[in-house]
Amino acid sequence: MVPVECYFVLSALLFFIGVFGFITRRNLIAMLISIELVLNAVDLNFAAFNRLLYPGELEGFFMTLFSIGVSAAESAVAIAIIINVYRNFHSDQVNSIENMKY
């Protein structure tokens, strides 16, 4: 059986990789994937804390499923926005969105 601490370490690693990817990337799709990594780290924490604190109950797992559904809806909206930006500016880089200021 895998100890719960390993899940916490994996979750922290996913979180920091997602934050680093979001800060360093200029491609909108890569930034979206980085945000998804952060959300997956949160989902992993929900499940791990549920296993640690309440091993016989399923509230953390239901919260994880709810969070996955919200992540899927957020991804669909973000991809629609990215497609619209690409159609208008013919680029998926963050620098091309700066033209929207004026």
C-alpha cells in the first residue's frame, strides 16, 4: 500500500510544475495545460486528505469528481476563447492579445 505522504509529494510536484509552466510559457495552450496540472494537484489533495482523515467516507472523492467536472467545463470555455483569439490575431501567443487593450 502506498503511503499518503507520497500522494502529497506528488501533488506538490504537480502543483509547482503547473505554476512554473504557467509563468514561463507564452503559448496559450501550454498555459491552459499548466492550469490543468494545478487543478489535478488539487484533486489529488482532495482524495489524499479524504483517505487520511476519513478513510471510510467518500466526501473527498465526491469533491474530486465535482472539481473534475468544473475543470472540464473551464477547459472547454478556455479552448473556445483561444480559438477565437487565434482567428482574430492568427497567433496563439500571449503577446498577440496585447493588441486588445486599445
